Amino acid sequence: MESPLILVIDDSPTIRKMVECHLSQAGYRVAIAHDAESGIEAARTIRPNLILLDHQLPGTTGDEVCRKLLSVEDTASIPVVISSAMRNRAFALYTEFPNVVDQIPKPFTPELLKSGVANALQMGELVVQAQRTGCTMPETVGEDHDSALEGNTQIIPFHAVIDFLNNTEQSGRLTVEFGKDRIRFSLSGGRIQAVVSSTVSPDRLFEFLTEDLADLAPLLAITLGETQDASMAGLVRLLEKSLADPRRLRTLLRFQAAVLTHWSLSGETGKFRFEPGGTLPPMFQAFPLQTSLPALSVEGVRRCGLPVDLRNWASVVIARRNPRGGNLDRAGLSPADIKVHTLLDGVMDLATVAERSGQELAVVVDTICGLQRTGLVERRAPASSDSILLLEDDPETVRVAQKVLGPEGEGYQLKVVRDRIAAQLLLRRTPYALVLISLDHKENEAFFQSVRQQAAATTRYVGIVGIDDESELNRLDEMGLDGVLQRPVTEADLKAVVKHLLAAGQMAVV
């Protein structure tokens, strides 16, 4: 399924670069138009999922654009978000337009941009339809009005939802929907106790069953469901007594949970909802899993298999990640998997990790793939040949840059200086790929103009500045920077703009 397409109609180069950088990094497709005429034509031909429209455009205003979009059937139902420095004064002009679903005031931060677009995409089509037809909006998105928590995994990844419930030791039922599938996780004290699905046919799991569980395959027709009647409870008791080794039934339940978890982590994005309380399915009442998401993810990878070329993995470097909240729940992971996780220091390659753990590289790779999907590990980039110069005197910004761009981060050759004389000397000696320069002082603006004439033509320049009003945007547009970072600089914003400029070879702004 293709990601949503956002059409940006704005005459500011700074805004266009900013939106293109951060929305593409967030997984959206982005189309750009610099004036009303080209924007209206683009809306008609490409049919975007959402239009981000500037209020003040050359020769016209956004309300005229909205009126023209509404006059054509092909574009009348496209949701529009208005962007303006006039804030409510401008948005008041759009109350009569059914295609306008929200506003984002300028200047906006990357976080406000992404959250505004995500909210508009989720509710936009419903709002447009309701306003055009006169129908009322549904009170909530989703079927269950008793949910304590709900959302979309496109915005909050599935593993992050589980992490939150685990950190806060919640008990209840988490339902995840993607495509035609609906998978339910039962939790107690934050730990996963059961994973079931009423939409998944047992046939879909048969191909992953190993020989030692093949004779138990018919039981999947029972274990996948959530039937709570007395006959089901009696059947569970009968199975406990009749099976020569009840541990095999526990293994079957864990197999089922691992495969369903694997699909939940690797499938399409979709809705989720969490309902406190509830009762475990009878089969899991007798054999609760008492496990964690990482454990099920690793087993899911091993059960379902991933097409990997081991030759490409031997030299890969992986590092452990510290999850938010500090809770690293590894319940259910085997001692061998825990040992691999402990050895991931961000320095050793996987061939060395495999040797020190006493396991085959293929086994280690399965562990890595499972842990990656739950956010516990990350791949470390090899040292980059690109060099970056940072001219900045703010200690916090320097700290963020060193963490993100230095040896422990993206591995760029980073040089930090705090005065213009040192920066000028370095620029004369070294052809830097990127220069990050503080532009809060007028002297640095003049310095930027002078060094741009002396440095290599391939050098890109990113300004670091606090943007309080639209006049700052006009000044930055005139300077011709390749990108802009707004203060306070965040790790995510810095990484996004540097990758967008150096890796993708495109211009961007934060």
C-alpha cells in the first residue's frame, strides 16, 4: 500500500524545503507547487491525499485556491490544511469552505507539521464528507467506545504501544488491525499472556509448523479463538489430562503467538485500541505466556524465516538501544539471545559477535532481526567519508551534534569550532561536505556570505537560528541556504536534515 501523497502549495523556498525534508522522512510522498496555478493543476492530475496550502500566494490567496478546488469534482473532496502567519485572522476566511479541515500557523516546527498532517489525514476525508453532505461526524474513530487508548500504528509504532503498556504495567486487551487481520494481545502487569485472532485461518499457520508440533495442528482451530463458554473450559481440562506432555501444548500456544506477533510487527499500519480488564482465553488461562514482545519477535523471525544473505551481515555493526522509560523487558528470551544482546556494543561486527557467543551467524542474525523490530537494537553506520563543520557556541546544540553526527552516531567526520577565525582556517584547508553555522548573530550572516565564495562549490550550508515570525523566513529565503535548523535543535531534526542533504543529495530545511 502506497504511503499518503501530500501536495504542498507555497511560494517560500524555506517552507518547501522544510516540508519536503520532514514529511518524506516521516514516510509520506511529497509533491511541490510554488504558486496557485501549478498547485491547482497538480491537484487535478495527481489527486493527493492532502493539500498543505499557503494563505498568501503570488497574485492570489489560499481562499481563491480553495474555491477553485471545490469547483472541480476531481479535487472537491481533497482535504486542505491552511498554513499562514496570520493565524486565526486568516483561518476565519476559510470557515465557509468544506474542504478546509485544519490550519497550521507559521512559522511551524517539524513536530507541529508532522502531527498536523497526520491528524488531517486521519480525519480529513470524514470532515469533508460530513460538511458537503450535512451528515454528522462519528464521535470516535473505531468500533469500541470503552477504549482507554487508541490510535494508528502509522503514527505510534506497534512496538511503542506495547512498550508503553509494559512500562506502566497495564492489564487488558490490545487489538491491532491491519489489512483484513485483527490480532488481539492480552496483557497482565505489562507482560503478554495471550495472542489470538478471530480473522486468521489456521491454514495460514500450518506452513510454519515444525514436525514436532504437526500432530497438534488441528488444535489451532481452537487456540486461535477467544470462546469463553463452559464447553471450552471443559475441553481445556480434558487436553491437560489427555496429553502425554502438556508442555507441547504450551509450545503450540507460543508458536501461535510468535507468528501472529511477527505479522503484527511486519504488516501494514492500521488502528489499535487498548481496553483495560478482560479475561484470558481459556486455553491461555491454563497456559499463560508470561513473555515479552522481544521474545515473541525473535521466535517469530525464526518460525517464519527471513530471506537474508549472510555474506552481507558478517561485517554489520549493531548497538543496543536504551528504550524510553528505562524498562528493558527481555522476559522469555533464551539465555543465548540475551548473550547476543549483551555483546552488541556498537563496535564489534556480527561475525565477531557470533564467534564470542558461540553461535552460528545465521542464528545471531535471526536474533538481531527480531530485536530490531522491537526497537531494542539499531544498526550503526560505518564511518563516513563526509566531513561536517559546525560553527556554534551553544553547548546544548554542540552536544546534540556530537551525539548524532559523531562516532557514536552517524559516524561523520565532525569538527566543532566556536569562533569565525577558526572556521575560516579550517575551510581553507579542508573541503567540507556540509557546514552548520549559527545565524543568530549578524556577524555570522556576513561570514557565511564570504566563506561561500571561497569554499568548494559542492559544500552545502545549513543555518541554525530561532524563527519567531515570518520576517525571519523571508531573510532566510534571500540568503540561499541549503537548509535551516530551528532552535532548539533536536536529534531527530538534525539527523533528518543531514541525511536529506548528504545521503539523498537534495536540499532540505528543518
